[in-house]
Amino acid sequence: MKRRVYDFFGKEINLDKEKCCPVYYVQCDCGHLAIRKNNTDRQIFRCSLCKKEYRHRQKTRTVVPIFKEL
């Protein structure tokens, strides 16, 4: 499965046409745009907010919702 990549403004990048984009972003599993790392397609991406929340959950062993319901 190939993930879609985006530029900073959220516009989708076609990697077949544009080979030299300096920074790629992908949609995080939570829906945010996250920086693409190590040039891999299969890696699970998390934005910094999700990483912080994930580490907090690991330390406290509690389940806290990331986003509040509106």
C-alpha cells in the first residue's frame, strides 16, 4: 500500500512526476499531516501530538481520548 504524500499546504504530490521535493508530509493515522520519515511507505506515521499522547498513555497506562468531542 502506498501512502499519499502532501506538501506543507496539504496539496497532494505526485512522486512519479516530482522527484525532488525536499520535505514530504503524510496523513497521520489521526488525520493530521505528519512529516514523512526514512522515505518509507509502510511505516506508521504519527504527528508530534499523537507521539506525545502515546508516550503519556504508556507511562500512565490510562486511556485518555486524544480529541474532545464537539
